[in-house]
Amino acid sequence: MTARPGSTAHDIAVIVNGTERRARVIPRMLLADVLREEWGLTGTHLGCEHGACGACTVLVDGEPTRSCLVFAVQADGCRVDTVEGLAGDGPGLHPLQEAFRARHALQCGFCTPGILMTLVAYLRLHPAPSETEVREALSGNLCRCTGYQHIVQAALDAAAAGRAAAASA
Amino acid sequence: MRPAPFEYFAPRTVEDALDLLACHGGDAKLLAGGQSLVPMMNMRLVCPGLVVDLNRVAALGGVREDARGLRLGALVRQHALERDARIAAAAPLLAEAAPFIGHLQTRARGTVGGSLVHADPAAELPACMIALDAVFHLQSARAQRACRAQDFFRGLLATVLEPDELLAEIEVPGVPAPRTGHGFAEVARRHGDFALAGACAVLALDAAGVCRHARLVIFGVGDGPHLARATAGLLGERPSAARLAEVGRATAGEIDARGDLHATAEYRRRVAAGLAARALGRAAARAEAA
């Protein structure tokens, strides 16, 4: 029996960026909290903590998900991808990160991990988006520095580069 | 902001979920996509002692077709409405409305049933389900019952659902009859934001172009989705643009509009009248072309 309601711990196992990680969590812990506090993956940023800003977006089983709106216990058995896993093991950046660098698509960088994860998932399904479609895809991510212009351009560049790479493959 | 402590259960069957609800009643909260519930828990507007997570109940997650039409499990994700060809064929209104539901990230997780039981007055899906004359299948440990969408909503964030009941399945009447069209229109400050006003319509014409079925629902304006009464006047007529505009205005006038810091009541009513005419116009044009 538990000492008080809500203190029952649950053991979870999650494949994070390809590696299995385990933790013991109480139900009210958010997925974002476990990523940051238990596993040290502080690239996932928490902005508003109620699903409005999109900074904490990660991929859960491949789908862009706000990690402040999922309890860690719910992620048991899932695959979670965070910004730390984007570039893989190589020395370089992910092509989308490279486009962000080239286009100066970030200033303070707080919103960037969430935007990258949103766009990675979006471009996978929509390799040739229009500018309007990119803006709609990003409607759930707030950036208070850039005015979005360079972010949208970077996304369009990355999409074009992805298409070129696919054509030459 | 973190939720108050709660106990967590993740049943695998509808029966187990219903037993938990029967035992804990008002202290338990069902968790589906969590895109409305978790923000409210994070802000401690809602503090359930027990959360019953439905995400591992496989029986609630499917899309099926049968002789009567389309059957959506309550846990079908909102993004399935934009991706599933069966839904686009049987209920194209749902596919058209889907991109307006929240954002990419919330549609990936948010569920059809969750949006319906949450009953936000600005939500697209309650309005669409009423326009489509969908039937909701409700279950509790005591009984099962069916409820027409138009009888399910009871004002601001309120429905007929009892504390020990869950919405299990949504039945959407099958492939639309020939010469049936749909229309959807909404205005929000930014794509994906809560609608300031919106409208959806289903309209059918006979071979002579005379209207024989018209359902129009306005959302985001009053305390809940509003099924138009004024469309009754369209039956037996050939709908002209001027008549549809008139019906739009009359329907907006039927609603007790809400004003808040985003828009005044008068603005909402005026915009809704225009959107209603637009939704009806698209529905009529599609019915004509079908």
C-alpha cells in the first residue's frame, strides 16, 4: 500500500534516441521532466508547461508530441526521439540543423529543439511543402525572437535538400 | 506547474476501465489524448485523485466500416481524420475540418472522443458530428446507450455523459447519398488557435436541384455547437447565394453569443453569419457537382 495517494512509483522503460533507458516515476511526472531530470537530456525545453508553446516537442513513436502533456508513465514501452538524437553519432549536424545554422534561423535558441523535432516529423510526411504549409505546420511552436522568417526559409531549404538527396540516391 | 498527485491506472479492456470508474466515480478522470486534460491538470484546474489512462485499451482505437457507415473508436487520433482514406471517403467533412483542430503536435496525440467529451464551445469535432448526425455509443458498468450527437452537448464543457460512463464509439452515417455536399469554414486569429467562429454544413439536392436535406452547425459563438433551425426554410427550394446568406444571418441570430477578450459577441455573430453562408455555399456547390 502507498503512504499517500499519488506516491505509487511505476517502473518504466523507454527507447530514447535508440537506447533503452529506465526510470522509476510517480504518475504526476511529465515525460519532459524525466527526459531532463532523470536522463539529463536537457535539450528538450519546457516553456509554458501547458501545451501552448511547443518548445518541449519530442517524437513519441515517430509522432511529434508535447512532452509536457504526456506523463512519463505513459511512455513506458514507447520510442522517444529528442533533439540530442537528431545528428546521430557523426560529427556533423542533421541536414535540418545545418539549414537552421546556414539561415540564422535561431537567436536565443530556446524554441529551436521543439521546432526541429516538429519539422523533422513534418518533412518526413510532406517532403515538398509550400511556404504556407510550413507556417501552418509550425503554428504550434512559438518563437519570440526571430519573427519566423528565417525558420520558414530554413525548413524550405532543408526540404529542397532532402528532395535533392532522395533524387540522387 | 505540475499536476497535484494522483494514482494512475492503465487498464487493457473497456470493462476494467468501467469498473474503475464505477468504483471511484467523480474522483476518477479518464485520460485519452490528454491535450485538454493535462494542461488543466498542470494548471491545477482539475485535480483528480485517480487517472484512468485509456491509451492501452486497444478496443477503443479502431476505425471500422459496416453496413450503417463508419465507426470510429473514441481513441482514434485526430490526425487519422486527415490521413485515413476510409474516413475521407465516408465523411469528407471530418477530413476537411481536421487540419483546423489544434496543431500538428496536438492532433498526433489528441483523440476524436476526447474532443467530443471535452465539449469546448470552439471545438470543430462536436459541430461536425452534429452536422453529420452521428450517434455516440456510451458505456458504463451498468448499461450501454446510444445518443445522437445533437442531444449529447449540454453547454459550456458539459455533456450528458454520467461520471461512470465513457464514450466508446462514434457512428457516422455511411457514404453520403448522391448529390450530397459538405462545407466547412472557420476564422481564428492564427492557424490552429481556438476558432473565434466557425460553421459546417451538409446539404443534399434532388435531381432537379431542389434542397431535400440541410444541416448547418455554428461553433465558437455560443456556449456550445448550435444546430441551425433556419435551414428548415431551405427544404423544397433551389438554394441561391442570397438565400444561403439569409439563412446564415438567421442562424447566427438564433445564438446567445459570447464576448470575451478575443472577440465581442457582436463580432462573433457577424462573422458566424458569413461563415455559415460560406459553408452552406460550398456544400451546395459540391452537391450540385456530385
